[in-house]
Amino acid sequence: MSIFTKSMRFVGDLDDGFYDDERQRDVWNEASAVGFQLFIWASLLAGAVLPWVAGRTGSWIAVGIIVVYLTISFAVLAYSRSRGLDMYTSQKLARPRIALVVGLYLVGGAGAVVNLLFRDVGNGALLAVAMAGGAAIGLSCGAIGLARKRRLDREDEAAAEQAELVELDKEG
């Protein structure tokens, strides 16, 4: 078990006797998932609103919130991957919920960029809009690349399963 996995197990207190009961574990895992999703939405909403309503100070707070949000999200993804679950291959990324998340992230990021980098520069808003457009194009390319990777991973998995079935037929 890697240091990362051990650390995450410690953070989650996963070796506690509470997890010995399967129903308690399942209910707690569902409640934790709901809490994580609530954290995501609250963080993204705060990060999207603060730069626009609280100016420079709100932008710094939004940057902090978004950094914490991304750190926790990537830790969750890394832990699940370390346990053999790749969320990018097991769920559909092209759905309205993901588009809303990306939209909130971009609104908050654009607001923070405008307030922190371009507030005192002439045509700063135009530059920020151009950057947001570039970010949207980049994210679209990234989404297409992820979708392609997921499709290729599924095809590889199906080919491996087919090869395994052929091998079993030869043995039987």
C-alpha cells in the first residue's frame, strides 16, 4: 500500500471499527458522497460569485476556495484510481451537470483574472474575454480527448475480455 493510500485511509479513518458493519459503511459512504458533492457545488458557487460581487478581496478568496476544491477533487480521484477505479472510464463526462460545473469554474476564474490581473489595464475586460474564449476552446479539446481516451479504454477492456473468453474456450 502506497504512502498516499495510507495517508488517505488515515484521513478518512477507514480502519475504524465503524466500517465493520456493511450497512453502516454503505450509508456513511453515501452520506459522504452527498457531502462531497455539496462541498463541490458550494465551492463553485462561492468561487463564481465572489469575484464579481466582492472585487479584489473576493477574487483572492475565490482563488483560495478553487485551489482547495481542486486539491480535494484530485485527491478523491487519485485515491479511487489507487484502489482500481478510474472515474474517467466508468462515467459519462458529457452531461449537463459537468457542463454546469465547468461553467461555474470558468465564471469564477474569469472574474478572478479580471479583478487580479487586468483591473488597472486598459481593455482588460476584452483581454479577459479573449482568455475565457481560449479556455473554453482548450476545455473543449480536453473533453474531446478524454472522451476518446474513455472510448479506447472501453474498447481495450472489451478486447481483453474477448481474449479471456477465447482462452477459456480453448481450455474447456
